[in-house]
Amino acid sequence: MIDSTIQKTHKTKNHQKLSHAIVEQLIQQIQSGSYAVGDKIPTELELIEQFEVSRSVIREAITELRSLGFVETRHGIGTFVKEQEGEQNFLLSNASLETINDIIALLELRISLETEAVFLAAERRQQVHIDKMQAALDDFKKHISSDVIDGTVQADYRFHIAIAEASNNQYFVDFLKYLGEKIIPRARVRSIELNPNARQEYLENVHLEHLNILKAIIEQDGALARQMMRAHLSKSIKKFKG
């Protein structure tokens, strides 16, 4: 049992080192102009052949590039280089989130940030914001039983961004967008995906929590929205603490 755990940990660390190395190379190519803004980067299959690694390593690298704001994925079309918005002095890459403790620390940061954002969102939201939140939740629900693992991650991320936008405080929006999809824990830890039944039950509970948050925002009940958001993020912390 101990030996297999050590092997699994070693394999995971090697996997992460490979994806980080690929990310660094692709960032260098983007910053050097090999890929200009708007250019499509090679497909998954082309990157697999180029770097001689597995599909999961490439997907991890693309997720990190997207989280760092270097690229955007257009479903059914490909992944494209994004325009950079100035220099980033504070860098939180996926390499900074390699342990459960790191993820818990980020969730604690989100609690302090998003409980206030959702309180303001409940006061200031407009119909356009509610529509964006509802669209994200509809997309989330659609992907609960889907084989596309990243589907719920992206919908989850859009829901939280929509709440930040509804706060009418651009700093909430900018900071969450800087953090990117890494604010969604299952974007980093895939153990929940191993058991399809557990995965579906987990995602259905997340969807219900999201609906409760949205309901409080619609009713402009800031105190309840704050309470629902804190409970939602605290449950994630408890889950990762085991």
C-alpha cells in the first residue's frame, strides 16, 4: 500500500513537471512572437507529437495557459493566443497549487473575496447579470452527466465571474479573471472524476448550491447571498480536508 502511494505521488509530480515545462516553452514562443495575438496554437494531437507526452499532460498545460491568460479556447475551433493586459507582477500559476493545502488556502482567499462580492451583487445586480448567471448554471447542468470533464469547470467559473460583474466593482472581476479557472478546485484535483456516480452526485449538489446563491441575488437578499456563498466555499474546504 505504501509503495503504491509513493509510486502514484511520484507519477503525479512527473506529470506536473512535464506540463509546467511545456507551459514555459509555449509562453516563450508567445512572448517571442512565434505565435502572435489571434494565432491558433497547435492542436492537442500536434502538441502530443511535438512534445512526445500524453494527452493528459497537454490538457494540463493548455488549462494552465488559459488560467494565466495567454490563450483562450473556442469550442470546436481551437485554442488561440490572447492579447496580454500589461505586466503581471503577482504570479499564481498552477505550479503554485500542487498540494491540497495550497488549494485550501486559495479557497480561504476566495471566501474573504467572494462573500463580499456576492453581497454587493445582490444589491446592485441588473437583469443582464442575472441572465449571465442563469446561462452559466444552465450550461453547468447540461454538463453534469457529460463526458466532457472541463464543461462544468468552465460553467462554474463563468457563474462566479458573473457574480463579480454584478457587484459593479471591477477589482473583484479583474482579480477572479487573473486567477482564472484555478479558482475551481476540481480543475486541479480530478479524484472526484474517478467515480462517475460520486462525480454526478457531487456536481448535482454544487448545482443546487449555485441555485440557492442565485435565488438570494435575485431576491436582493445580500445577507443570505453572503451566507450561501460562504457555505458553498466552506463545503469545498471540508471536502479537500477529508
